[in-house]
Amino acid sequence: MKVGLVSLFSMLLFLNIGLFAQSDIPEVTIKTLDGKNFNTSEITNDGKPVILSFWAIWCKPCQKELDAFNENYADWQEETGVKIYAVSIDDSRSTARVMPLVNGKAWEFEVLLDPNSDFKRAMNVNMIPHTFLLDGDGKIVAQHTSYFEGAEYELYEKVKEIAGVK
């Protein structure tokens, strides 16, 4: 009986991962750092991989992950063409502090604002950092929550696989 339940659970887990792995990101209107509307359908990269990371200014692991991405971003872009979008989930009271933080850290990737958490909810993000990897067709192929030193290299191995780089 236990073996049967474990097998059933494993199949359901695999099925959920498989279904999720082929999903598109939902279309939601959020904001750019300069306050312009941005439709998430514009999160594309001409057939190349995309890293989409949800973060907030109060989240230190988020900042560490994004700092690690930024340290490697130029090399990663050159090698795979990957594009990174960082989506701040800070509410309207704290979004004014996002741009100074981004400028102070000199992050080179696109930073977007989701002050009403519409995109966060649509992506079913519960914990941050929450990072998604999209293939060249905009399909979600991997995701992870939390951050530990070196996790960026594990993610980058998946990026290289998607980009066809060895």
C-alpha cells in the first residue's frame, strides 16, 4: 500500500511539474522604474532564455541573488544571450526606494515594479526570491525559491542547456 501511495504521489508531482514547465507567463500590466506601463507579454528575448526574478528591497537573499546575477550578467549575455528581468514586489509605499537601490548597486538588467502584486499573484509567487527560467519561446522550464551562494551557477547551467551552449 505504501509503495502504491508513493508511486501515485510521484506521478502526480511529476505531472504537475510537467504541466507547469510548459506554461506561458500570464499577461499583466506592471510598471517600469520610470513609471510607464509595461505588459508582461513583452518579457521576451528573441528566442533566447530569460531569467525572471521576483524580489523586494527588504529581502537580503533577493539582493544577494541579484548581485550575483549582475556580477556575471555581461559574460552570461555574451555566451548565451540570456536576458534578466527583476520584478520588485514592493508595495506603493516603498517603490520610491527601489530606483535608488538599483542605481546604487548598478544592476545592468531590466527592473520592473509590481506594487499591487498582480503579477506576483498571477505567477503564484509565495516566497521570495522566486526565480523562473523561460526558454526561447517564453515557456517556464525551471524555477526556484530562496538563494544560497553558488545557486546562480546551477541556474546558469540550465540557461546554457536551453541556449544550446556547452
